[in-house]
Amino acid sequence: MNRLVTIVVAATLTLGVSALLAPSSSAQQTPCAGEKCVTEGVAAANGRGSAADPTRAIALFESGCVQGVKASCAHEALMRLAWQDDGEAVSRTLAALTEAERERLRAVYTADCDEGAMRACFHVGVLQEGGFAAPKDTAAALERLSTSCNAGVARACYREGKLMESGPPGYRDVMQARELYRQACNGSDQDACYSLGMSLLGAEGAANREQAEKRFVLACESNHPGACRELGKLHLGGKATASDAAKGKMFLEQACKAGDAEACTLNKGG
């Protein structure tokens, strides 16, 4: 067993994190050593000292995690939850942290948020929303997410919208959720474009269907699997013409290639 495989196996056994997968090419190409992966990753995540870059932050944290730095694994899990909606596996990682580890994770992002780093406020909101590394507090999470959203962090608008759409009773407001999705979609968050499309698709009226399709197109152009799938279903539904059917198949194929299992099933049956 070579050294890299040994590290990955050790990390998997001791941390139960995304080290279940081999390190990505981006992690392998991102040079950092040990604890420096955490320091550099946090700077990239929160935009401290340079422009925020969540993709680079994830790669740095992943690199540190593969090297056996447990804190780096926790940061990677948070970033994947916040920016990739990669919920179940990373949620288990965050839930498994000790109280001391949770406090350290919370403190890093809270400190940067208090100093005006709006990306950090977004990350604190995600922690509070799920009760990871911070007590579960929907009201506080909405406040942090709203602050970050109003400062122009599109992803925060998207997460705030999700919480408004499907959060605890007493906080739900579908119309407000749609406005937040729209704001995030206009800021090029493709998950928000997809979510807005789905919300509009569930509403009555041809105008809502037309607007939903427009949002799906925006997201599908960036290869969002769910959006391409829904476009396929729209073109194949109802009284589909031959041209519509061809487009529908094309969108389903695109969604299937992007990893959408439902699209693959629908395409085989079409």
C-alpha cells in the first residue's frame, strides 16, 4: 500500500469524512502542508486578504484532510455543505465533532464575520441553520444569512431562501423564498435558479410555467443536472411535438451525463 492510500485509509477510519473518496485532482494540485491548509483555506473561504474563492478553499481543506489534519476535514465538510449542498455525508462529519472542535470551528468564522467578512457570516449562518458547531438557531441563522445576502453574497440569498421555503413552521414564507431565489439566481447561483424554477412550476398558471422554464434554461446552461432534467420533462410533457420531443431527449441526456439518476431512467423509458 503506497503512502497516499495509507493516508486516505487512516483518515477514513479516524475521521469518517469525505476522505472516503480519493483526493480530487484539485486537491492534489493545490500545494499546502498540514495546518497551513487550514489557514490558507479559511482565507480563501472568507475572502481574507484576497478575493473569496470557495473552490480553492475546498481544495485546500481537502488536501489538509488527506494529510490527516482533522480540523481541515471539518472545514472541508462545512464548505461542501455551504457551497455544494453535499448534505448527508458532510453533516455526519460535522455532527461527529467534539464540543471543543465545534467551538474552534465556530470561532474562526464568527471572528471573521465580526470583522466584516460577509462570506464568513454566511458560513456562520449555515452552521447555525443545521446546528453544526453552533446551537441550532433558525432566527440567528436567518439574520446571518440575510446580512450576507444583503451584502451581495448570492449563495447566502439561496440558503436563506431554502430556509424560508422549507424551514421550521413559523419561518416559512414561500413568496419571500422565491424573491431570495430570484436574487441569488440573478447573482449566478445555479442552484437558486433551479429552486426558483421548481417553486414556480408548483404554482398555477402558464406565466409561472414560462418563468420556471426560463430559470431552468439558465441553470441548465451551466450543466445543472436537475434543471436539465426538468427541461426535458417539460418538453416531453403534454402535447409534445416531434421538435419538443427531440429537445426533451437532448435535455434528459445532458442531465443523465451530469449524474441525474431520474433523468437516466426517464431517457431509457422514452
